[in-house]
Amino acid sequence: MNPILIDFPSEFETERLLIRMPKPGDGKAVYESKEASINELLPWMPWAHEEDREEDAEIRIREAHVKFLTREDLRLLVFHKNTGELIANSGLHRIDWDVRKFEIGYWIDSRHSGKGYMTEAVQAIADFAFTELQANRVEIRCDVKNVKSRAVAERIGFELEGILRKDSLDVYGKELRDTCVYAKVRES
């Protein structure tokens, strides 16, 4: 089946959060979130090193909106239900629709870290993948040194399946890094 024919909700909620696909107009909030969090993002996210303008963020949001509709990539924005503030960026990436395999990526606006929002969001996204998308496998991959990202995966019960040693270059392109592979699978 062509994935574009797969119907599923474009948003869902948790106790405190609204998680939804990106929409035109979200670029400003994403840009401001990245700017506020740049120091925390630089060690882990290659894209954080790119010069950025608000217009660039809006272009990427609109591209992500289209990819969500075509089911190529499912970027998700995480908002506080009561205030409407953008809390985090996440999504289901590296999708294999035949296997029903997804990888969750995430980063939080530093102004909202330490309140359990990222754990709540990633748990909800994993649940969404298993219930709405009939996932067989959901992964979280992160640098072995990224203890905060690892803690999120471990708090929600993802199993560390292994560490890919000298798997890729770090974000500065200078040193080899090790990558943790966490996963949850659908029980047969």
C-alpha cells in the first residue's frame, strides 16, 4: 500500500501537551525555540551549527508539513496545552512502512527542560506509533555521551540493544562517536 493512503490523526494530547504535525506559520516559534536553546543543541545536533533565519525555519516547517501529508517523515511539534507555548520538536523519522519501523528524534526548548515534558512527549509519540501506525519497532538513537537523551529513552522503557562503536563523526566533524540504539518492539 502506498503510505499516502494511510489515515491517522495529525494531532494527539497528553495530560499537559498537544502534539501535532507542523503547520504553515509555526516557523517563528521553532526559530525562537532553537535560538533560546542553541547552547544545549550545539553538542548534539548538526543542523544547530547552520546559520538560520526565521524565514529558513518557516521554509523547513512548510516542507515538513508536506512530508507529513505524503508520509515520508512525521515531524511533530509539542505545545503546552494551557499556554500554547512550543515546548519541543520531535517526530518519527527514517520510516520503513513495509516493516513498520520508526525512529523518534527529539529536542526540547531549554526554557522548558527539567519538567518532564520531553519524557511525556516521547512516551506519547511511541504510544502513537504502536497504536495508530501499527509500529513493529520504534528506535531512539543518540550519542553515547548525550546523557539527557539517553535518560528519556530509559525512563520510558526503551531497551538499549547495543552501542554502535565509532559509528559516525561528531557534530563538529572531528571525532568519531559511538551511537546508542534503544528500541521497543511490538510483542507478538
